[in-house]
Amino acid sequence: MTEKILLPLDLTQAEAWKKVIDESIGMAQRREAELHVLWVVPALERNLRRLPEDKKPELEAFLKKRFPADIVVKGHVRGSMEAPHRAIRSVAEEIGADLIVMGARNPRLKEHLMGSTASQVTLYAKCSVYVVR
Amino acid sequence: MYQTIAVPVDLEHIDRLPKALRTAVDLAEHYGATLHYVGATTETPSPIAHNPADYQQKLEAFAKEQADQHGVATAAKMIVSVDLTIDLDKQLRDAFEEIGADLVVMASHIPGVKDHLFSSNAGWIANYSPISVFIVR
């Protein structure tokens, strides 16, 4: 069975995740794995007519531009009302991910108190987690 | 991207860590990095070693075995602890800093006495440390 790698990404800050994107591409190539890119967006926006699915074309365009054609890349957009780590974990379980590759921001006060998204995923995910800094 | 990869190991349960060891070797090969196997022991005799010197020998032998098997550069780093259940987290962090690790590859659950390792240490690394971390499950 082909291995599946999940890459949670915030497209609004794609430049900040250059290293983790490159690393996930390298991993997918070496392991001949499928790469699933997940964008967790707010389920509700100020403009209520805009739905999470509307962001799919933007994600697809980004995937086409940023990822090489020699690996299988699939995009997922997930609207979430909760903390992103829950959405990341539930998508990981849905697709049966073997590995989650993700970036982590430098902790600020909030992260010291609550833990970062990466640490929440690390603690509770059922598959391997690779946090790239 | 990486030069020094730290791999915490439990010599007592080494046969239960094949996936983490394989992942570490894979990354070391790819980046041409050195694998530092970090093992912890107590001053008092344990099932694996009579004393720290004995443990150091065994850890070095293990590191050499991995190097010979996979053709990667390896090193051994021993931690001597009075009480593994209390001190290990901090001592591991200090060891990572001392060897200058830029990536840590570890099993999420090193079975046995050190069950607590993951809950506290991996969480801590993912949360606060400036280095990358690969938790293998």
C-alpha cells in the first residue's frame, strides 16, 4: 500500500513554510508516497456566502505551481470552528496518513500556556509526526 | 539541512525500536548527517549493564554496529542519571544541546520504565525547542 503523508499548511502564510514544504516533497519522493496537503480554514467568515470549499481552486493552483509533477499531490480544504489541531488529526485518520509533516512557529506566550498546534498534533496523533523547524 | 541527528535509544528494548532506527538511518543517509545515539543508564546495576562504563561500551558497540550495517557516521552519547524517572527529560534536553543536534528522531513510546518519556519530553520538544523533531509511531 502506498504511504500517505499529510502536510497541513496555512496558505495565507505560505512563504513562512518553505522549508517544511521542501522537506515534505523530499520525503514523498524518497518514500514514493502520496502527499496530501491540508488547508484548515475558518468554517465561517464575515461574508457568510463564502464557504470553505470556495478556497479549493486557490489551493489547487498553489499545488500545481509549488509541487513537482513526479509526485501524487492531493489537496484538502477543511472548514473548522475549533482549534486547527483537531481538524488535522481527523483528516489524518480519514485518509489513513502514515506521517504528518508540519512546521511550527516560535512559541509566543499563548503557546507557552496552551501548546502550539504542532505540539498538540504530536501528542495526540496516531501516526508519525515530523515537526520541521 | 541536518548535520547532527540525535536518536534517543533504550538498549534494553532496542528490538522494539526498528522503525525509529530505520527512519533515523534514512534521514542520515539523505543529509549525510551523523547519528548520535543517546542512551541513559543509572549508577546502579541495571539489567543491561553493571555500571556506567559497561553501559558506555555497549552503547558504543551499538553505534558501531549501526555504522557498519548502514554505512552512516554514528556516535554514542551516554547519560548517567540517579533516577531515570525524574531526571531524564532535562538530561535528554541537555544532551541534545551538548551534541548540537538539529534534529531528534525518537519513538513516541520507548516501552518499559521510560513510558513517561513521550508525554513530557516529546511534547516539550515540539513545543519549545528550536530543533526539528520526528516522532515515529
